[in-house]
Amino acid sequence: MFKIILKNEKFVEPFNEPARDLRIVNKPLWLNQRDVLAPYTTREIEVPLGLAEGDDCGQLEDLYARRIQTVLKQFHEPCVVLQDNLFFDEHYMKEFMRQAQRGGKAVRAAFPLSDGAFREHCLPLSTECSYHKGADDWYYAPLWFFPDGYNDAPEPLYIDLLSKEIGYYNIPTYMAADMGDLVYQVPLRSFIAIESWVHIFIADCVFGMFGRGARFEDRLDRDPFFKLGILWKGLMEGKQVLESSGVVEIGKHCVIDPTAVIHGPTKIGDNVTINAGAVIENCTIGDHVNIGQGCQLMLSVVGDGTFLPFRASLFMSSLMDNAMVAQNACLQMCVIGRDSFIGAGNTFTDFNLLSGELKARDGSGRLVNSNRPVLGGCVGHHVRIGAGMIIYPARTIESDVVLIPSERRIVMRDVRYEDSDHHKIPNPNLYTRKYPRRGEAVEEW
């Protein structure tokens, strides 16, 4: 089967990088697409869409049709066509391919507003570059299957995401007064287009970590032999069930202090060091990660090469590769880009004290309602943040920014590269810009 990848060149703020190059659940998005589709496709071709910042997505449907028809004229075999900013897991794609191949007709992924996970988490902050609104409140995503070239218009194919309403902790009622209880619509099958940093948070923490836990519990309920196997491993290892090897996957050459508490489902990569008193619950830990004494990690993704000194805390946060969160820093519902440094004692707040509505930038760069009553902040790539700062909810810090505490202690608005404190020092050439916006040149010193 052939795979046609439609390249969307739009950058995701504040990373200044297209979605395909960003890490989702500790894997570049393009690599996740390749791995999930590997059982179905053997060849691929990339087709530029020619869509960048400021372009109108309203004409995208015509552009899709022209690009797809032009390419499919060359092939007379089953083809999968997808845009390169889509995140999906093997559970969704398995069902999509099963129904598409069984029907024998050209189909396109579609979602109704009645699907809770799509309505609450996928649709907010998205644009027509990812979901085209059709009739009767149906939305069409840029994922197609063609059994034999482009012979006729594709029909909608809805794959139920099987979402479950799950809350994460008990909170005072005033925190949820405007938007109802603090719950997520957690899917057993994941699908989301990445246009905003909030979509990365959703893909990693809600669809990723929460979703993995929901699938684990679902299998325990459905499969008595699986449940017995988990109980048997806990009994034989002399551990509490959630600490046994049946739910905690540990890679090669890891050093884990016996006083560390690790609850599954958790996946730990190779060459990982976890020191005394660390507490880890339902996380994905990459390779070559060092977790210091007393760190607290819950429902988080920690990328390859990350360093967490003592007493760093992560709750529902995502760190891309080679990040560092120093001692006593607290991150809740945040996304941190690669090669970024978060200084000691930094606090990323997540609750708007005066209003239940938190705004974030959508795929067009506009500040709109994020549909989240609580939400942390986002830091781009190659950022340096000094010690003891407070970042307000839903604020972003663009790639290549340096924040010096002597200049400011509280971040109340989005910080762009022009606001970086390194411009104010006598020799700003000491810090090189690595992730410019589209059309801007990389600085060479």
C-alpha cells in the first residue's frame, strides 16, 4: 500500500517549528506516523501543500483535491493520504484501516460533535487547516483511504474514539463553577491534529498518559486472564500490583534506588537513573534521563536526555528531549521544548484566579478560549529561564528567549524573542538564535 504525506509548513507557536518535527509522547510526530502505519504501507511520497503562516485555510479543500488527484493519477493501488500534523495511535488506525478496507470505497476520517473527546479536546484551538466543517455539524480531518486511485469523492468514515469521562483529583467547587467538574474526555483510540501547543499537552497527557491508564483498566475489566497475570507477577515479585513488572516497563542499564516509588502503567527507557525518594506515577520516561532525589512525576512525559535535579515536580506536563527542570521547580499542565532550561524554584501556575476562561493561541495565532478551566504554560526550544520566576496560566515563551530574574520575576503575558533579556546585556552575541520564525534567518556568530 502507498502512503502520501501532505506537508503542512505552518509553524506551531511558540516553537517556531512545523508540527511534524515536534515530539509527541517522546517521539517526533513524523516518526509516530511512520511507525503506526508501518503494518499497512510499504512506500511513501511527500507532497508539499504550499500552506504557510497567514495563508487562508478556507480554500484548503480545493487544494487537497488538486494535490491528491494529481498524485493518485500515477498509482493504481490502495493509498493512504494524510496531513503531516496528525497524531493518532495504533488503536485508532487499526479500526480505521479495518473498516476502510472492508468497505472497498474511498473514505475520509470524519467526526461528529457528539464525540466527547473530539468536541472537548480536538476541535478547540483548531482551524480549517485541520478540520473542515461539513453539513450537520460533522467535521472532516485530512486523512483518506483510496482503494484504487481517485475514482470518486470519498465518503465520511467515523471511528468512535471510545471516550470515557475521567476526573483527575477532587478540587474545591469554586474552581469548576463556570465549566462544570474538572474532567477529561479520555479516548481509548487517539486522534488529534497538532496546531497549538495545547494540542501537544492533550496528545501527551490526556490522550497519551490518561489514555494508556484507561486502556489498562478497560483490559483488566474485559480480560480475566490478563488480570490474573498481573496479580501473579505482583505476588511472585513481592510487590504491590501497580509496582510490579506487569505494569512498570523498565529498559536496559537502568539504576533505580530501592526507595523510589514507581506506579504503572509506566514506561522507562534505557540508561535511566532514578534516585532516592522519587515518586513516579503513570509516566513515560525516555532514554538517558536522570531523575534526582525527591522528584515527583505524575501523568507526564519526560523526553530523552532530560535532567531533573532534586525535588523537581511535574504534573500532567510534557518535556521534550534534553530539557532540564532544576530543583524545587513546579510545572503543572505545561509543555517544555527541547534543549530548554527551567531554573530552580520556578512555578508555572495553572488556575486563573479571576475568571474560569483561559485563552491560548490557536492554529492561526489568535487568542481564543482554550476550553480548559486550568492550564499551565508553554516554553519553546532553546529557552533559558532564571531561578524563582512565576509564569501565569496559559502564557507562552518563544524559542530562544532568555529570562533573567533581575529584570522580571512574574511573566504575565506571552514573551516573544524581541522581549528576551539577553538583548540587554553588553554582548548579546553570546546567545545564538536557533529557531527563527519562518522567513527570518538563523543568526550566525
